[in-house]
Amino acid sequence: MKVQILSGVMIRGTAVFPKTGEGKNAVDSIVDVTKAEARDLVQAGQAKVAAKGAKNNIEIKEPEAEADELDKFFGEDDEPEE
């Protein structure tokens, strides 16, 4: 579901602000979120449902597993679990 962001918010670890771009090129931030996320954002006054023809101008990426990359860098955990 597409929503227009009205105030700064974190969505799945990504900071989203009401406007995208700078100066005269600034446009309203439109993001595609789940219906549950949209409901929460609208009820909190942080977003409103976007117009039907609105296009996404911000892509929210799923957070990647950081633990795997850290394990590769530091090696496996040698300590036994309690």
C-alpha cells in the first residue's frame, strides 16, 4: 500500500523524511509498505494514504543479516553457549 510520509519515520531500519530531494527539486516522499505498516503510520499521524496514481520515489530495502558478515570478518564464535 502506498503512503505519503508526513513526518520523519523509521521503516524497517530506513529513515524516511517528508520530502525527497533538495530545494526546488523536493517532492513528497511516497513509499510502498504493508497494509499493517500503513495502518500504524496513518493512525500515528506520520503518513496518509497516497493518491491512486502516485509513484514510489523511495525504495525500502529489507535489512540484511549482519551477523553473517560479522562472522565472516571475525570468525566463528569459539565461546560455548551457556
